[in-house]
Amino acid sequence: EFKLYLDGLKVGRVLVDESTRVPRLGSQVLDGKLFINNLAVVTRLNTILERERFSYRMTGRVFLVGDLGRKSLRVERDGVIDMNEGGSHDAALN
């Protein structure tokens, strides 16, 4: 489960309901579902998405299973999305 923030506003949570194997020093992209907190967030979300630039932040945990048992790893990613450039610029990756 991850929490999604846009311009500091907690928009909702993203759930990924699948498991995958990630090779050592590799990466993996998974699809998730966004659950929006409430109707008030939807109206503010429209205002944010109409801007040319806005910040985003995702925080959550990844659960790992390996030879040494189960562990969880806290992850956080943030950056700026520039709608004119059609992409995002990550400010940090932890």
C-alpha cells in the first residue's frame, strides 16, 4: 500500500494486488489501483491537475520474501510533474 500526495494534498492510496520477482540490482513496474479519499479531494484534484506543474510524493512499504524470511522496506519517491514536458522530474528516490 502506498499513499499518494499531489502538491501536499493526500489524494488517496494505491494498492498493488500482485507479487513479482525482482532480479538482484533490478527493478520492476507494477500496476496499482488508486482509491481516492473522498469527494472533497476530487474537486481539489481537478484544480491541481489543471496547473502546468505540480509536486507529487508517494510513501509506502514493499514486502520482501527471501531465503532469510520476510521483511518490509519503507520506500518514498517525490518529484515534480511538468505537464508541458509530458513527464516528471524526480527530486529524490529513497
